[in-house]
Amino acid sequence: MKKFLYSLSLAALIIFSTSSSCKKDPTPTPTPKPQGTLVVMPLSLTFAPEGGSQNLTLNASEEWTATCPEWVTLNPASGTGESKTIKLAVTVAASTEAERKGEITVSLKSGKSEKIAVTQQSGETTYTSLEGKKILIAGNSMVYYGGCVINGNQKSSDTGLLYQLIRAYGETATVYDCTFGGHALHDFTEKGCTSSNLHGDSGTSSSGNCPGVGTELLIPNLASVDYLFISEAGNNNSAFYTDATAIFNRVKAANPNVKCFYINHIYSVYKGHTSVTSQLKNLHDRDGVTIINCGQLAYDIYTGKLKVPGGSMTYSDRYTFCNHTSSDTHHPNPLMGYIMAQMCYCALTGRDAYYEDYAKMVKGSTYGGGGSVTYSNYYSKYYTTAAAHPFMDVIDNAAEIKGIQQLIPTYIDKY
């Protein structure tokens, strides 16, 4: 019995000892390393297409650095970290591209990081294509002298400055030149011109041939016209609004979708043709007509009301833009014709006016009555009295033209 009890106690001791020897001490939990402090606000930024600058606020307890997309500038882009709030300037340049997205990543030396989403809205501009379009310009010498269209191709396709601009941008369109010297808007209405009513004012007559009723002053197929430009003659026509809307409505009857434009030339502005200029707002607001106010632009430049951005010239008279002979101080010269054509093109397409190769185009075209005068001969023919600043001085001054190009879109629908 004693032997049995001794064996049992020994077995229990062995079991106890074995159990005790298998038990392991608990592994101590490692002490976490202290994490740096990094707070950046806000965590997303959105910029308009024109770009600009916005601020981020950052609080970092240790050295930090930032990385950005190539189109984003961050200042500063690194720091020592002092646990105090600082401002970071995020700058994005203007963009004409599609929407773009990216991230600014701010990282501490110890590894902690924050990401800030940056978005710039789309700056893509949809331009109106003129490919295959038909453009009709109905007017007189106030349009063709400067070469916007070339006199001599009335009722026919034209190769003047407007046509050349369209081609320069890689498109093909037809520009119909329905300009006739000595004719006013009344002559293009359905009543047409008569030998005693060439300028639309009752009792006023003018020298020149009258082709007949209005039908003969325009192309036969008005339904094919996509864009219609008209311009009054050099007179203060008291029936201007009536005549202008009659022409617009006449073409709209053939094509309800035609888009209408009015060219306000420089003579109407400096002569104070209030019967014309006072109705421009009505044409725009009531009738949806786009106003090409190239005349007001030139007037504001030469009177000093408007400074050409980046320009160096001081304009002293209108002859930078108009002829200067004893009998002709009103017809547009090649510079004025270029401004007119460029403004018409911008209004048609929605593009800006920065056309770099303007000088080659202007110097390679023809001008004047009959469209037979070259650029190099224009000044000697139409300036028997000198201009203080000849149009050639401006054409040869790239900075001056660039400034005028910048102003051109601002005078579309300005009246």
C-alpha cells in the first residue's frame, strides 16, 4: 500500500514538473516608435481653366518634402517641420487642354504622408467649323476698299482677307462678294435700288450704275447662305434699321437658320451717323445680329480713348486706318481691312485673333477700287496727303499688331 502511494505521488510530481517546464514567459509588447505629426488642409483643390493660385495649410513635426504633377507648382515644396501651421501656395497655369487630375503628396522623413487631389477643369474650346460653309457679304466700298473682300467679284466667290484667313486655318469655305460701290442697304432690299434712290434716303441720288432691283444685287440661291454680313454705305440713313432688318428677313425667308452680322465701319463712327450707331443695340437685342464694331475699335485707338496693349505708337489721326487724299478721307486702308476681316473671322468661329502670319497675308493681297492695287502701291495711290502714322508702320510692328489682335474680340457686340 505504501509502495502504491509512493508511486502515485511520484507520478504526480513528474506531471507537475513537466507542465511547469513547458510554460513560456509572455513576450513583451514592443514599445511603438513615436509617429510624426502631419496635417494638411484641404485635401482637394479645383482650378478653373484659366488657372491661378490657392493655399494649403500644413503642420508638420519633422522634416517634410512634397511632390507634384508637372503642371502644378508648390511653394515651398519642402521644410524642416516645426509643429506650427504654415501656408503653401499651389499655382496652376492656364490650360486649353482637357480636364486634368493629379495629386500632391506630402511626406514626412519618418514615412507618414498625405495626398491632396488637384483638378483643373477642361479648357478645351469648341470652335465653329467653316468647312464647306457659304458666307455672303452685302455692302459697298466701305467693306471692299480695305480688302476684307475684293471689289470686282460681285455676286461671285471671293479671295479677299476673310477668305484667306479661313484658308490659313485649314478650312475651305465660299465667300460671296456682293459689294457694290455707291450702293446702300436699301438697294439690297426686295424693293431694290432705283436710279433716284441709290442710298436709301428719299430724294437722294448718287452717281454710279444701278444693276436693277435688289434681286440682282445678291446671289440667286439665298437658301444656300449660312452666314450673312451687311454694312451700310457712308450716309446717315434714317431708315437704317428698317432696311437692315428687311435684308436679314429676306435671307431668313430662304434659310431660317442663317446667322446674321452687321459690320460697323469707321466712317459711321467718326461722322456721327447716329441713325446707324443708335440702332446697333436693337439689331443685336431684338434681331440676334452679331455686331462687328471694327470702326469703333479704330476710332477709340486713334482718339486715344484706348491704349493698345504692349504697343508703343501714339496715334494722332484717323489716317492710320483710312485713306488720305483730297477727296477720300474715309475709305478703309489695308490695316483697317485686316482688322475687319479678323474680327469677322473671330465672330464666325469663336477663335481669338492671334494670327501670326498676318503680315505675309496682308502684303500679298490687293486693295482699293476694283481690287487692283497691290499693298506696296497702295500708300502712293491713296495718300496724296501724308498720314502721321502710315498703316505700314503698324503692319510692320509685331507688338502693335499683337495688341490690336488682343483688342479685336472685345469689340464684337460692343456698341
